Amino acid sequence: EFFGKGLYSLFWQDRHRFFQADGIKVPYLAFADDVIIFTRLARETLEAINAFFKQYQQYSGQKINVAKSGFVCSSRVSETQVELVASILGFQRQFFPLVYLGVPISRGRCSSIAFDGILARVRARIFHWSGKLLSMGGKLILIKHVLNSMPLHLLQVLKPPKTVLVALGRLFNSFLWDKSREDKRTHWASWEKLCFPTEEGGLGVRSLEDMVKAFSHKLWWRLRQRGSLWSDFMYSKYIGDQHPLQATVTRPTGTWKRLLGIREVAEAQISWSLGPGMVDFWLDTWCELGPLTALVPEESDRPHFLVAEFLDRDGWNRGRLLHWLPANLVDLIVDIPFDLEGQDHILWATSATGHFTLTSAWELCRQRRTILPLAQWVWNKGTPLKISIFAWRLLNNFLPLDSVMRRRGLPVVSRCSCCLQEVESVPHLFVNGPIASEVWGHFASKFGILHSTPDDIQLVWRMWATSLTRIPAHHIRRVLPFVITWFIWRGRNKARFEGQVFSARGVIVEIGNFLHDLGRANRLDKVQFRGDQDCEWARLASGTARKRQPVVVTWAFPPSWQYKLNT
């Protein structure tokens, strides 16, 4: 605090010390012990700053690390001036791009080079993990919660080139599908096609391109919200006395170009709750019908107004409103409340609280696909993650079945593992083949479901899911079909690659053992068997969830002559 106030006072003692003569004056930026000072290259200014540094070190007892400090100046600065700065401050000259708070700062257009660091960190994290020891579900969790979060800090302040987002997507996709760096596997879909919510057929991972748009909306919200040093600087540099929607800049920077790309969409989500009415009368949305400029035909001599000019202590100035607006619109406006003693509050339309949230911005600007009911049933808390991923792959034809590989152009000689006669296909292996028919018939009889043999596995899943009404998403009738399909696939793989016998009885036994294991692990609950209490697995369901209590864990010294290895 002393350092900041001292610098601020030092610059205001002589305004020629400021780096910028016009507009808002920013002497420094600071976060913890990382400080950037903006000043002119003049001997008197540099000597004053150096004297302040010495005074601060003397009074505080802290030391400025000269070896880690540096200065950046224009390329047009002479060597004499560079030597002047180095001799007075003792710092070494640095060049753009430089990194401040983890963000590379450079002049001009943001290039791909600025993101080399984050690409290298993502590669290092991926190569550090052993893909051979991770299932596809484990990889998906790491992508969602680790890899996809690593670039977000940069995306908030920098808009990356398209090539950077493509490179990150390829890294994520390779990690998901490949077994390891050396053991490459088939990439069944591009990363862009996977970045959708699960109910829309995706994997529930947010697209980084959509996140860039959401962060751009956040920047616009911060700009319109005012009250920060950044928004004051942007208003001073780019907007001035104009409305942000009408501001034009001759030579815009990357940040302003980023805002221009979304300002109409973002501004449409912003409305105002009136206080004293210091908002634009025509362009801001303070009326529930929208901005007045869209409701009233524009006239060439229409002047700029603030809403405050139509307010007084007794209420709205109806006469002045009628001079500019039609009577039916004035009747609506005079009922709008305001508070002359309060403040104008900015509201975000798609948020229930009126406050901006990144999730609401992401929902506003993300790509969308049709919602698939089956996709919603696949991802539920009752189905193990590995089985959900398998069912998702089957829905999207991402399994290496012979018929699928043929469609992809591979000349495969096909023979189904369940009968050794027919060509292997999804309907034959999973629905109406001899083994699949017996397995589905066995479990259908246990639940009183009329067994039929359609030619589509999705119809079978839907028939089971709708056989009872008003059941939860993780009901046994919605979980069991995926489990049955999974074990048919396991049996096929064991027969094809391990030489084991593929039989309906073996699949049925494995499914029963699996459900018993879920019950013993308390992964089944009574809600899953609503309407099926007489089922043999219902007795394995626990009535209530396990109670978890926090336990304080502290590090303790090991016994004498023993060592403790913390990993």
C-alpha cells in the first residue's frame, strides 16, 4: 500500500512524469509483488523513481531484486538513452513479448508465438500421464477438469488465432483416442464434433472457441459496468463521449476488435434498472420493450438524451416524453420505477439473478445440436462411466465393428463371433443374433417386458426405458440395457482376441455378477428399483446414501529410525 501510494504521489507531483499526456493516466499496475511502472524516458523522472525505490527499501526493509527487474522501451530509442536507464535504475533491457501475471504482452497483432508456452505445458502434462494406464473415462475426466482449464487464464485476456485452438484440439483428441505416443489408434471424430453437451451427443467438454466468445462477452460486461481501471482506460481511449455501440476507432487494437465482434449480441443481453437515469435514452435498454431507437422511427435531427432529462421529483415528465415518443409508448414508460437517490444497476438478461455469469454467456454463444433423448439416458449416475462411454460410441458408430470398418474403406473379411456365419453388424451382434436374442429374452422375462427383436439397438434401449412411467434417469430399466450391450461386446472381444467361448449363458452370468458387485459396493439404491421391488437385485440396493463425515488429517513424524516418503 505504501509503495502504491508513494508512486501515485510521485507522479502527480509532476505530471510530465506520466507516460501518457492525454486521457486517463495510469502510473503503474501491481499485483502482489509484480509491478509495471509506466513513465517517460527522462533523466529527472528516472532519478525521482530511483530515489523513491531507495526510500521504500530503507523504510520497509524489503529489497528490490535488480536481477529480476528490467525495462522495455521503444525500438526507436537510441543506445545513449538505453544506457541512461540502465545506469540510473540498474535494470537490464528486455524486449517484447514479456510475461506479466502469466500473460505474454506484445505490441501489435497477437500471434501464435504468444501461445507456445501453453501448448508446451499441455504437451508436457499429456506426456507425463501414462496413457496405457488410463481408461477412456479417466482420460475424459482429465481433459474436462485439467487440460481444458489450462488455457482459460490466457483466453480471458487474449484472443488466440484459429491455429492455436486447432492445435489444442488435436492434442486433446490424440490424448483421448490414442493408447500412447507410440501406439496410435483411430480418431473416430474430430475434437470440434465432441465439444457438445452430453444431451446433444457430445462428451460434455466445452469448446475453447466457444469459451473465447464467452470471455469476450465478459469483457463487454466489464466495459459497460464501469468502475474499474481497465474500463475507464478503454472509455478514454476508444469511446469518449460516444455510446459504446456507436464508437468507431480508426486503428483499433486486438482487444477492441475482439469487442467489436460481439458487441451487438452482448449489448442485447444488457438492461438497466433505473436509479437517477444516467443511461442513454435512445440506445440503452431501460424499457422492457427494448431500446427506444428500435421502437421509434429514427429522425435526422434526433438529439442525444439521458433518461435523467425526463425525470424529476414528482415522476416522469410526461409532456417532454410525448414530444419525442408516441402516446401508447409513453403510457408504458411512466409506470417504470426509478430512484433518484440510488444508482443505475446494470442487469444481464440470461441470468436469473441479473448478474453476469460465464455459464450464461457460454449458453448464449455456443454451437448447438438437436437434443437426443437417448443421449440423456446414456449419461446417468447409475451407469458406470466406462459403460456410458461405450454406449455413446455405439450411438455414434465409433466402435470397430466389421460393418463400420468396411464403411470407412477398410477391406475387412467379416464373420460374426456369435454364429460364425453372418456378417458382423450392429443389429446382428447386439440385437437379433442368436446370443443377443437369448440374453435380451432372459432379462426381459425378469422384468415382464415383451421381448421383440427389432433391427435397431436404439429401439431396444428406448423400449426398456419407456416400459415404466415416471422413473428416474438412473432406474434399473435404463441402466441394465447398456450393461447388457457392454457385456455382449466384451464377450465378442474375448472370443475374437483371446480365443474364449462366446455364449449367451456366459454373458448372463457376467451381468449377474456385475450387478451383485455394484450392490456390494453400495452403488445401487432403492430408487433405481421403483416399481421393480420384486427384482432379485433390489435386495442389494441400499436404502440411504452413505454418510460421509470430514476427518482432520495431519502430518505426523515417523517413528525413530524410520523415514516417511511423501508422494
